[in-house]
Amino acid sequence: MELLVVTLAHVLPGKDTEARAHIRSIANTLRSAPGLISTRLYRGRSNGIVYLLLTTWDDEQSWLKAQERHSPKKLLLTATNLLASQPEQWLLSYLWGYSRPTAPAQIASIHIMTLDPQRIEQVQKQWLAGLYQPELQMHLTFAFFARGINDTPTAHRLATVARTAGYQEVFARQSSLLFGFFSWANEMERENFYAHDIYRRVKRTVEKGAPINVLSLEML
């Protein structure tokens, strides 16, 4: 099953130009990775400059084989002099996705939620109930909602050792992370999405029990 890998890097002040060049070189390196389906690059601000890489892979085995040469996190760490902290990387499985390919997605945001295991199913249902509504979808250009875990050696070991199961079962048993990605062709679309009653109601309900880390981004 297709696997989504999200990598977030915080850049040191004054290093943005060098970091942008490094991120683009990583994207070029990833294009030769066996099993890679797509790569998207975004830039934003959150206590400094951040870069986001979205990579999708044929399946978990393709990702496991890519670890030595094509892990975005490892490639970022070849230039630690540009980074304010260790890059964060998550392994995710899609729960919902929407695409309107006729319009280019220029601006985006990510919603990151770390939840207690006993609450994640409830919050997942609340988001999906809202995202399935056509009147909310109409304000989006490209978007997805996913569930997963931090990319750690433990995650790799669990997926490798459990021969009858893979990341999907690991996510179901151990995940505490929900990840929403929303993008728009222009500012008006974004404002309409954020102002919609469905979005505001879901976000307000979820935030009663856990904070949502929202980052605004622009596509590179």
C-alpha cells in the first residue's frame, strides 16, 4: 500500500538561500529512488524558516529499501550547519484525499495533532466527517488527511520483523499522530476554507482536548 513520508526541517537564521539550494538538490536525488511516486516541496515560517518535503512511495518495502541513500531526513542531515534542530519525519497512511488538478496549488497549510491513543479514533472520525462534505471540499485544490507515527528505528524494526503485517497495522496499533494537509490556488480560497462553519466546528471541537499545530506554507 502507498506510503506517505513527511519531513519537516527548521533552518538557521541567515541560511535560507543555502537551505533552499540543499532542499532542491535533495529533491533531485530523490527522483532516482526506486519506488518513489512523487515529491512536493514547500517553504514556510514557524519561529524561523521551515521546509516541508512530501514524498510518496509505492509501499513500505520500497521505503525500507530506500533508507541508506534516499531517506529525506538522512539527506538533510548531510548539511547540519544549515539546520536549527534535527529534522522531524513521519510515516503516514492516507485516510482521505481530495484533488482538483485543474487549479495549481500555490499555498498550503499543515495541521499536526498528537493525541492520546484512547482519543485518536474519535478525533479521526470528527475530521473525516467534515472533510467528506462537498461544500468544504469545493474550497480546496489538493488535500489529504493521514494517520501515522514518527519515523524511528523502532518503526522500521516493527514493520520488518512483523512479516504478516506492515506499517498499516503498526499505525493502527501504535499511532498517536493525525496529519492534515490542505492547499489552495489563492488567498481567497484559503480564507473561505478557514471561515467555513464545518472547518471551524471541527477545529474548535478537536482543540478542546489537544492542540493543533498549524503551519502556513508556499509551494516551491
